[in-house]
Amino acid sequence: MAVAGLILGACITAQAGYRTETTVAPGAEAHQYVVQIKVIHVAKDGKTALLSARRLAVKAGEEGKINVGDEKEQNCFFCTAIVKEIAGGIEAVTAVVVKEKGQEKLSTAQSVTLRK
């Protein structure tokens, strides 16, 4: 697939005081993609704080996962990503769950199809 060197997509979602930003770009190896997932806290006054900006390399068709924080402390996030190669492009599906004091504060999933 000839897509090297360009960012394939960006998705932004917001919910319950949090915003997520996801980008997908080709990886260093064939059929590999780099998914960056940012989790941003948005205060009532509009000020933002970056909580996490993690990258993971995923092989096409395989799920990648990131767990940030300590579930025992009840403050954590879970991010998953899978990139599928389809005719003429890719389909990227990401999910983010944020827990604060043991309660789920954000649960979002995004899907984007990108054509060459």
C-alpha cells in the first residue's frame, strides 16, 4: 500500500469533560501503522490539560492496547486501536475509556475510513 509519509487521519471526540484526539500514520514496516491517542481534560472554564499522549504501533488487522494509570487507585484510561487495510485505503477503529475515582467518565469509540 503506497501511503508512506502522510498522516492518514485525525479524529476528535469530546464528552463529559474530556476530549480525545487520534491520528493514524504509516509505520516503519509494511502493513504497520502508528496510532497516537491523546486524552485531554477540559475544565468548566475551558482550560485544557493533556493527560496522556501515547503512541502504539499496530500491525494491520491486529488490536493494540494501552493502559495508563493504576486501576487499583481507580484513576486510569484504556485505549485500543485496530487498523484494517481495505480496498483503496484503511479503516481505523479506536476506543477510549477514562475512569475517575472508579467511575467511568468517558467511553468513546471512533471509526474512520481513509482512502488513498
